[in-house]
Amino acid sequence: MAISLRDELAGTGPTPTPFRILCPPGWRRVAPEALSTELTEVAAERLKSLGRPDLLLQLRSLAAMQHRSMLRANVLEAYLPPLVDGNAIPAVLTVSSFVLPAGADWGGALNRLAKGAPIAIADFAETAMWVWTREERFEDAEQPVVHSRARHFVVPVPEGERPTRALHFVFTVLDPGSQSERDADAATDASLTELLLDAADLILSTMRWLPPKA
């Protein structure tokens, strides 16, 4: 499915070049403000019928974590994967704008964003971008501790020799493997997490800037 994202990043300055990404069949775009509800409601009845209230609590924690993150960032779009055999996939892709702070360079800005995670230049995409993966932990008094892995992609807007704006894609996967009591369950969950992160690379490999609108 081809997805054309918003043309404006931050609402100030010139409109950047339009772009698109390709998502696998069944992925859908949701409004950022509706993401928390979407993450829980689509799976609630199914998980209850399966007798898995633990997974429902984890999804609610993931929704709370994403809501907190979106309050801190200028999130433009959010995308959810389809149900598989009626089960929700605990993953979400968000897209936000990023503006290079005055006086900063990309190296320093990326290091602050990555918080110590190794940063690489993506070798799987034609469009220039930086990528890193980070373990994340969310803890709230009203929710159980939730662990996740997030793959970040920062794609600078092509605007001359010194771009100052970018799109920041974040693909977050709930990592129940870190909480599984059985080794077999943990191994299965870890494999699923890696497969989903590989899917993130595949999606971002299709990212293309489009000619400016007339």
C-alpha cells in the first residue's frame, strides 16, 4: 500500500519535498490523537476471549508509552499493522518532524536523540537516512512496567548543502520476551521482535522524496 504523508513538517518555513513510503498490505494510518484508543480497542475483545489479560495490560502500557512520547514530539502520522489470525501485533510506526537546533550539527543532534545507541547510515535504502535501535522501558504507577525495542530512522529533507530539517520515523515493538518466565516463550518473543524490526527496515527502504507539487 502506498502512503503519502503530510507535506508540511512543522508548520513553519518552506514546505518540504513531498514523499511516500510503501507499507505491507493491511497497514492503516490513524490520527496520532486516536492511537492510544486504537492500540487497545482493536485487541481488547480478542485478548479477553483468549484469556490473556496480561497481553491486554501490555498493550495498554504500550499505548500509554506512545501517548507520552507523542506529547514530547511533533508527531504527524501513526501507522498500525493488521490483525494476524485475529490477534493484534504489538507494534506501531510514528512519524514526526525534527528541526536541527540553532548552532547544532547533525552529529551532536543525532547523538542526543540516540541516547548512546550506535548510529549507522542505512545501507538498505536509496534515500539517505540514519538509523539506530534502542531498548526502552516505560514505567507508570497505573500500568505495569513495559519493555520495548524501538528502531529510529532520521531522514534529512533535501534542501541544499546543509539541511536543517528531517523526518523522524520510530518503529516501536513491545518486547514481552524480557518479561517471559519461560525460556521458550522468551526465545519466541525475541524472534518475533526481530522479524518486526526487519519489517521496519523493509518499509523505510521504500521511502522516496517526490517532486515538489506545482
